[in-house]
Amino acid sequence: MNNIKINKLFYSVKSAIKKHSPEILTGMGIAGMITTVVMAVRATPKALSMLDEKRNEKEDKLTFAETVKTAWTCYIPPMIMGTVSIICLISAASVSTRRHAALATAYTLSETAMREYQEKVIETVGEKKEQAVYDAIAKDKIKNDPVSEHEIIITTKGDTLCYDAISGRYFKSDINKLKKAENDLNRQMRSEMFISLNEFYSEIGLSEIPIGDYLCWRIDKAYIDLEFSSQLDENGTPCLVLRYRTAPEYYPN
């Protein structure tokens, strides 16, 4: 029994370290850099003392090579600590880069699968029935994520209650303003080549989200294509559920 508990504890610690390895390595690197500076400061008096003794022995000014040869051993520990710190910071960046690449690949595969599934649904049941499926999904979304648990964002762009399917936010707008934002950004995309999700949110009066700069519509893939489903919230108030026929793709810019 004790062995089982120890194994579980070991596995939990190992999983936590692996999960948070970039943060741990970054913290170790920063701490190491600070320690390097402290060690170098503390080594300086000893190095100066050694240089003074060498000058007294020689009774003349030391050359640069003699100065380095005399004092460099005092700075071996700080140099080692600095090197380890740099390795930690480089390793942290490397792990983060690999994870971002894996995330991008996973998102691309997921997005491709979803698009293929959507196209096959339309091909199989027709656009009207596909819209009925979407309406049912939209109904479930606002049922499972009720407006009473959110603050309604006032955007000064309309009075209709809306729900964004990606960020899960309720806000006030209207369908004409949303379509105008879609058209304006699609025109902008022709010159800028891509539009981020955060740019769309800013256009409709919503604040940015952390990943919003990395989710983009690209002109070589698809334009922004909004779809709407009219539903009733828990209080019977009409609510316009907003989704994107072509979802923004992960794009590390």
C-alpha cells in the first residue's frame, strides 16, 4: 500500500514538473542570473587582493594577460552559474517553441477535421437541416452557459443581446453592425492578408482575449463568414448566437 502511494506521489510530482517545465526553467534561469551577479560581486575583493599582491611582487604595472591570468580563477564559480542559467533559459524557450508547434499542428488537424465534417453534414442532410443542427447546438450553448452567470457587455453598437460562441461572452449589438464589421474586415484582409480574432472583437466593441492575436483568418484560406441563430435565453429574452462558418486558425505571427 505504501509503495502504491509513493508511486502515485512520484508520478504526480513528475507530471507537475513536466507540465510546468518552461516556468521552472525560466525561474531557475532568472534566479541563476541573479546569483551569478552576487557571486561576481563577492569574488571581486578577492580578485583585487590577488592583483595587488601580484603588482607588489612585480613592482610594475600588470599587462592585460597577466591581469586575466591572476584573477580569472576567482570568477570560475560565477561563470559556471551564468552558463547553467543561460542553458536553463534556452531550454525553457526550446520547450515552449516545441509546445507551440505541437499546439499549432493539433489545432490545424482539429480545424481540418471539423471543416470536413461540416461539409459532409451539408452534403448529406442539406443546408436547411444543417442550420437546424446548428440551431440546436446554439440552444444548448446558451442553456449550459446562461446569461445569469455573466456580465452583459455594453458595446454601444446595438441593443440586441448576443452571444459569442468562441469567447463565451454576452454583449449588446445588432446583426447589421456585426455584418458591417465582417464586411469591413474582409476588405481590410485583401491588403493585410490576415485578420486576427482580436481585431474582429475590437471592431464589434469587445475586449481582446489572450489567444486572440494567434487565431486569424487568412486570405489564402477563407474570409470571415458569420452565421447567426436566434434563440431565447433563460428569461425568454431573444438572443443572437454568433458563430463562424470558417473558424479562425492558429497562426503564430
